Amino acid sequence: MFRRSVGIACWLLAQHFLQRCSDLSAQVIRASQSVVLNLAEGAARGGPAGRYHFDRGRIRIALGSAAEVSAVLDLVDRPDVAVRPVELQRVGAMLRGLTR
């Protein structure tokens, strides 16, 4: 999930279609970076006795940011961005699973 999120954030940084909409470009880049950073921070908090544990608050923030990235990609609505929303949906599904 983390690597997929990093891949999406890096992909967004390299996209030229976002240059036409500088306000959306800045927003989607911040949101994609928020997913990555909140996953990292949530995982770093750890759990009891060294068990792997995610901070649910950070996961919820990451989930909201992933939804924001998805919404911006919906607004752009270009055929060449169809692959990344699938990756983003996978990340969102994994994040939803961690909030339960």
C-alpha cells in the first residue's frame, strides 16, 4: 500500500496535464503526498510488544486524502489517466480495511 501510494505521488508530479490547472495541480500533489506521509507516520507509531500497528487517525486522514486525489482525477477526466485511478482504488480499499 505504501509503495503504491508513493508511485501515485511520483506519477502525479511528472504529469503535464496538471499544468493547465495550477490550483488543482497543487491540491492533488499535496493530497497525494499526504497519503504517503500519513501512512509513514501512522506505521511509525508501532504497537504493543513490537507488533505492527497503524494509528487509525492517520489512516483516516490518508483515506480522505486518497479520496481527494481521486476527485481531482475525476475532474481532469482524461483517457491517459485511467490506470492510476485503479491503483488509487486499491490503496483506498486497503486503507478502508485498516480502519475497521
